[in-house]
Amino acid sequence: MKLTQQHFFQTKTAPLTGRLLVAEPFLNEPYFQRAVILIVHHDHEESMGLVLNHPTETKTNEVLDDCPCSLRIYQGGPVQSNQLFVLHHFTGIQGAQQITPHLYFGGDWHELMAAIKLQKHPERAVRFFSGYAGWGPEQLNDEISEHAWVCIANFDHQSLLTQPSDTLWHKSLISQGPKLATFAHFPLNISDN
């Protein structure tokens, strides 16, 4: 993921579990164009994240027999794209990994389905993803140093699943102050400028 043009789209924030990766404005890889990725696992061996803002047309009730609701499935990334992953706000789900103070990753499937069934508005509490984004040793750090991503730690964890996905990239950059807000206004195609 080399960028041919260097600019000031950079961060001093290290990638850690629970932080966001925001794609640089002209990154044109299909899975990552204007992507906002929540890092759900990061260590010296590997990193794993879920693209939060690339919804598909597929709904959960089209692919899951036991899902009590019809929620849009998001394209989480290119790795294991035939497998579903889930982020949610449910505390106490066996096997769930806490990612932020308000977000959990995975957990016992039957407990998740039971928790979803109790929700009046499940779309505010859970999100399903096909696949994930993955990086090997030092790969993510290299991409950040090449200005492909900016890593941010200060964002609204509680409303992450309720924000409209089509504005998440823009709002994530704006929320970081004037230096990064400038990039939020770049056109998708530089020739449109």
C-alpha cells in the first residue's frame, strides 16, 4: 500500500486495540476507500480490524436462520469474507472481548441471538461484518508511516454503531481538529477539484 505522493496525513497515535484507523483521502483499494476501521486486536504478531462504514445490500435474515432481526451486513475486510463477525454493546456475553468501554467483539452465538431478540432497536446495539482487515508483523505500522492511515484514539465510542456510515469517515477526520479536518473535504477523485 505505497503512496506515491507524500503529504501531512499523519498521526502520532499508535495503533492499539480499540482505536480507529481512518484511510487517507485518495486510497483507492476497494475494501479500504474512505474506510474507518475499528482495531479489534493488535499485538507484535498481527493486527485485526473491522471496516465500520462499508455496508452491503445483504441482510442478516438472508444468511442466518436463527437471527431474530433483519440488519444490514457490513463489509468488514478482505480476510475470511465468507465468515461473519460481530460488534455489540451487550455486557456479560460469554467469550466476548471488550474492545472499548462500550463495545464488545464476538462471544457466544446463542447468547448474542438472545440479547438481540430483547432489543427494540437492534441496529443501535449490534453490527455484523463479513470478513475483516488483517495485517502481519509490523505491516500496519509500516502503512501508517507511509501515510495510508491516520490512527485516532479520541472519538465517541458509545455512538460508534449508531452514526450514519456514509458520514463516518468525514466526521472522524473533522473531530480531530483543523489539521486533519482539511482532508475531510478532499474530493474522492482529485480531478474533481
